[in-house]
Amino acid sequence: MVKEKYYITTAIDYVNAKPHVGHAFEKVISDVIARWNRLQDKDVFFLTGVDENAQKNVQAAEKAGIPVKEFVDKNTAFFLELSKKLNISHNDFIRTSASEHGKVVQKIIQKILDKGDIYKGEYSGLYCTGCESYYTEKELVDGKCPEHNTVPEQRKEEAYFFKLSKYQDQLLKLIPKYVTPKSKANEVLVRVKEGLNDINISRKDVEIGVPFPSHEDFKVWVWIDALINYVSGLKSKEKKYWPADTHVIGKGINWFHSVIWPAILLSADYPLPKKLLVHGYLNISGKKMSKSTGNTIDPLDLLEKYNADTVRYSLLRNTVFEDSDYSESLLQQRHNDELANKLGNLVSRVSALAEKYGIEKPVSSKLNSSPVLKSVTKHLENYETDRALNEIFAFIDKTNEYIQKKKPWETKSQTVLYELANAIKDATILLSPFLPETSEKIAKIFNFSLTLKDLKAPLKVSKIKKSPILFEKIK
Ligand SMILES: [Zn+2]
């Protein structure tokens, strides 16, 4: 039987600095969704990568006094290292400086040219290099870029315009079913209803980027270039996986993905992506985390000190849709209170008792996980990784209460120990997209596989050995 395909992407990151923990947040959310869909036996393609063609990479390289290529290579290596150390299960990692990517950008722009959706004009406006984007006076906050809190510069240039306005009605119909959560759909709908201006999609006098087809003294605006990575990153697999099932992005780039991206695809006659997940930001001490303001936590530092599952878990506890606070002390608290005290202790106690007394399958188990599977499925279909995690940990709490109530260390009841071991199996399989390394370890101890089939089947009775400590307490 042919498996159902599932294509998921993260945003591609600017490489003007090392990654901050907000990048790690987006990657782990996407990874959970990718792994969850693999667990459903889907044929998943998961793409992540970096935007190397942005003008702000050039500026950062100049500031550092390093040639652009060398600078970009160095920072891209950090993003690759982050994905590897966080156990991100991406299938490919795109760098937009790759020549194959540029060719796809040119192919799509050519289609839009052929459609008659591009015309030449003159553009003058307020430009934020941080965003690589023009702003209208109205969009500024106290005359400053709302993302970067910097004053944009006045620019005037010859330009090629894309007829964004032509797609207004189609976008108004698309956005409500495309954008999650609803609040983020409404934010862009309000603006689209006010009317869309055509946008300048070319740049003159920039060093890097993709040459504009038929007008090679211009470059393609880096945002169009960047968005097209979602198609170009599939390379020869485009036919199989496009359109994307889910794009995962941060709220700061909602407009580009909710409005500009679908309009480009409509114009170029490509099928539209199905869902856009817009996640909130992680704040440190109530302030937005940002490379440009220096208010950051380096996730690679965290991964030096703590194991991947601890870092993943501490991030995944944050709400997906809203902004929330994050800090290293929260990481430690979540590790100690939840991973060590709840999950680690349960596995350690039950495996020790099962080694001593053995397990025996009862007629029926009091610890039924099927309602948990149902609600976890519902939450993950809606991308609420935090709520799914809450459900699984509520089941772990219930299992911990059961062991206290039944006191198998006194009764030596093999059937109670079976119920507990079976509940650990169920919780672990559900946790496997969140905590891949830990789940592998637990599965080995209790002899099951991390599959939906094993989730639905009772645990096979086998000899169980005491587990080593899964999570050492952090002092
Ligand atoms: Zn900006």
C-alpha cells in the first residue's frame, strides 16, 4: 500500500548570527509534528535550512570583517550543529546559496512574468534591513520597525512589481482555513481587507541573491527567494511531496507566509500549502528574544550542559500559539519536577520491582491509555504540542498514583506490575516524538517497539531488568 505523504517545513533562518533558543523552539515543535506523522505511518518529508542570500548577512559579515561566504559558512555550521544536537529528524537542510535553489526561483519568477503579473515601475519607501522589507508609515510604531525597533531608511529605486492586489479576493477566502491559530489569521485578514498594494519584488545594487530572469541587472527580492525554498528544497521529490502539508513559522513573518507566498503560488499555478502554523515567541524576563538586541539564550550552550531530551522537553512545555517566558532555571525545574520525579522515578521503580517479582498479564488493566491517545491525536492535529504533553503527563501522574495505592513492593502482585509496565509502554510510545532518546531507552527495558501497533497491543510478558537512572537531578 502506498503511504500517505506528509511534507512539513520550518522557516529558514538568517545566518547573520548564531542561533538563539527561539530557533530551537521552532525546530522542536516541527520535529514533534514530523515524528508524530511518521508514527502514523505516513511518508514524511521534513525540510529545514538557512537563508544565505539576505542583505543583512552581508552587513553582519562586513561588520565582523570576514568575507561573506566564509561568514555565512561559519554560521550555517552552527545551525546544522543545533539540529543535530537537538535530534531534529529533518530529511534535508537547504542553503539558499545553492545553485539548484536559484534555478527554481528563476523558473517560478519566469512563470509569473509569463502570466503578466509583473510590471516595471519606480519604488520609493521606508526600508528595514533587519526585515529585508519595505514598510508603510502606518505599519511603523513611533516611526520605528515593529520587529527591530529601529528607524527604517528612505529608499528609492527602479523596480519590478508583482500584482499582489490581483489576488486579494482569493486570499480572503484562503486565509481562514490556511492559517492556525485563528487569532493570527484574523490579524492578516484585517490588513488584506483594507486593500493590498502591489509589491516590489526586485532589488538593485545588492551583492548577493538570485538574478532576476530577463532583467539580470536586478536581483530577486530576498523574501521571494527565501519563500521559494519550500519548493526548491524538495529537488527531484517536488512532484511527490508538494504542496506542503504544514509550514511552521514565527509570528514575525506571518504576513509573508499568509499573503505573499500563496499569491506567488497562485500566480505561478502551483498548488497551495495546506496549513500555516504561526507560533508565538519565547521571551526572556518578559522581553522579546532577539539577536539584534542581544537578549538571547544560546541553545548550543544549553546542549553542552544538558541532554537533548531535557532541552527539547523544557522548550515543548511552552505554549505554541502564545508568547511565553523561558529561562535556564525553568529548564532545570521542568527537568527535576517532571522528567526526573515523575517519568524517571516511575520507570526506575517499576522496572526494579518487575525484575524482582516478574510480571503477569491480568484479565483487564485499570490504566487505560486509549482516551489519552485520542486527545493527544486531537491536540497534535491542531499543532498544540504543549497540550498533548500535558495529557501524557496527566496519564503518568495517574500511573504514579496507582503504584502508591496498590503498593506492589508489599503485595508483590505480578498483575499490578504488569498494569504498570503496560502503562509505561503506552506513555513512552506517545512520548516518543517529544523525547526520542529516552523513549528508545525505556522501550529496550520493557521490550516493546515505538509504534502505534505496540501502543494498541498489550505488552508482551518478558524478563525485565532494572533501568539505569534516566534523568539525574540537576542541583
Ligand atoms: Zn525590521
